[in-house]
Amino acid sequence: ATGLNKRTDRIVSIALVRYEPSGSVEQVNYLLNPGIPIPEDSTAIHGITNEMVATAPTWAAIHEQVAKIVASKPLVIYNADYDLRLMAQTAVQYGLTPIGTEAGCAMLTYAEHYGEWNEYKGTYRWQKLTNAAAQQGVVIDGKAHRALADVKMTLGVIKAMAGLS
């Protein structure tokens, strides 16, 4: 994303992976031109520069494709609240109706699976995706905080929780 602002920041990359029990994997991976500058502090996290997205499609160009994909199968996202908020907020910035979808949150499921209790919050402690991957022996394929690498890590963590890795 361009940042963490709850109104103005936008998605700069998206990846969706459809995993089938047979082991087949389909993926969609886009860099997106957010239509606003990507701040240097955000680039430092995900490595995506303004130059990299200068000729990339906008969210408006892929909105319908993403809507069809996420409507076709159950959706699982590592930090579902954050990603769904950014998808909706980006759609609104382009005058589009947000994609009405729900998603399972792998981060919350993993927190319970890992079992580290947060006494202060009275719930299981959330683990960063990179920590969850390391804890489960999932190899990071690509740069963390890039959409495709994060989706592959999430799939690895889910498979590890299910005893499939």
C-alpha cells in the first residue's frame, strides 16, 4: 500500500493464489499504479517504487477481475481486516463500489494455533506473517511485504497448520 492511512492510502500490488487440494496453483499478480505518490517509507517496506508502477494498471482496471476471483471460492487473507479495508478504500478512491466479500483471517487462526496468550488483551497473540512462516519452517519465496511472496507465505502457514507441509 501507499501507507496506513484509513482514508487516502491505496493498494500498489495485489496477488491472489487459488490452491487446489490436488496441489495445482493458479495465481494473479499485479503491480498497480495508485494514482498518488508512493512515499519513501512505504517503498522501504515493500520495495515498490513510483517508477515501477508508472505504467502499471490502476485498481479501476482490475477491480472487476478481482471481484470475480474472490467471489468464486472462499477467500483467506493473512490480515483480513487490513486487506479488505484497503481494497474497499482503494475502490472508493476510484468511485467504484467496494467488493462485497468476506474472508477468513489466517492471522487470527494462526494466533490460536500457535497458542501464545496475550494476557493484556485476553486473546491469542498475533504473529507477523514472517514470524509465522519462520515458526512453521515456511521458506519465503520472494521479498516479504510483496503481495505474491506474502500470499505464498500465507499458503505455507495454512498448509503447515493443516499438516500438509
